[in-house]
Amino acid sequence: MRMRSIPVLLLTLILLGCATQEEQYSGRDLSEASRVNTELGISYMQQGSLNLAMDALEKAVEQDRSNAQAHAVLGVLHERLEQFDRADASFRRSIRLESGVSWVHNNYGRFLCNRDDYDRAQRQFELAMRDPLYERRELPLANAGTCARRAGNYREASEYLRRALEHAPRFGPALFEMARVQYELEDYSAARSYYQRLRSVSELDADALLLGARIESALGNRDEAASLGLRLRADYPDSEALRVFRQMERDGTL
């Protein structure tokens, strides 16, 4: 996903070549042109050029309405633009065209979970997990764990996250979620263990610093909690996490 400028340039040149010949070779080349426009749309999304991404992806669908990947990526883009009904329709269209594509089920599940549709989300994650050839099975497992936690099902969340970490022991999002779940279950020693693993593999963002402070405070390690609070103040002075931290200080819950 890095060094994006080179592939974007190449895809642009390919797209221009397709565009100049589309009328002459429309029957033979539209499927390939649709594939290229889909890749171009993905590249624009990675750059944050969402209007250009929409143009490319809508063109891809016009060129080949059976292009399941184009519909799936459109779902992600509509979600970013908070066009939720369109996002849902695009994801469902992609799955109707080509069911069993793990990354599509995973993304649709994540979308549904963000819309608080937990039961349907978990069904999509389960479909993504079924593919034994899916190289990133920790993604739907971790997402299922996050979704279960949001629904208040902490034991279920812990099991999904345990399985995610079996596949990828250094996967930061799963470590963060597991630390959070164990904290909610009041198993503070286990929470601290997962949190220390998180610190060893990734930078701590504002939410992670707040979680760490909560865990250390629950264990009676007030100096360490205060130290994490200082980092939160220094690195994320405008964050919601710092606002929560200050409120907890005022309430005496830290």
C-alpha cells in the first residue's frame, strides 16, 4: 500500500489508453477497462481524492455491471461519504454477484457493526472466517471481537480475539481490543498483560493511552497511570480521550 504514486501513474496511463479505444473495442475491452477503473478508484481512495475515486468507480460499474469488486469498493467509498443506504446497497450487490469473497464479507460486516446491526454483522464475519485460504483471517476475527464487545458480549468477544491473536500474535488492533475486553471483565492483570504486548508492537494513540491509564489505576499503579496521562496531555491535547481522563481525575476515579 506504500509508494502509491508510481502505480497511480501507470493506472492513469492504462486508463487513458482504454478510453481512446473504447468505442472501437467496446465489446472486447469494457471488462478490462472496468477492472482498471476499479484499481484507479482504489488508488484515489488511498490518496484521499474521494471525488476522483467516485468518478472512476462509477465508470467501472457502467462498463461492467457484473464487476463485484467495483461494487464492493463503492460500498466502502459510500460509507466514507456517510451515504449509508448506498453503501449497504453496493455491498449487497457485490455479494449477490460473487458470494464468498472474504474481504467483502469482512468489510460489509464492519459496516453493519458501525451501524449497530450486530447480528447481521456477525453473520458476515463468520462468512469471511470460513475461507481457509484467506490470508488475513485475523481481520474478521478481530472485527467480530470488537462487534461483540460493542454489543456487550464480552466473553464472546474474548474468544474471537483469542482466535485472532492465534493467527497474528502481534496484531495491534486485536491486542488493544483484548486489553479493553479484559478490563471490562475486571481481569486487570490479564488486561495489563495484553496492554504490554500492545506497547511492544505499536505506537500508542490517545485511546490506548487512556486505556492504559485506566488499567494501571485499577491495579493501584497510580504513578504509571499519571505517566500515561502526561503522555496523553503532551501528544493529544485536543483529544476526547484527554477530556475523559481529566473528568476521571476530577471524579477521583483515577
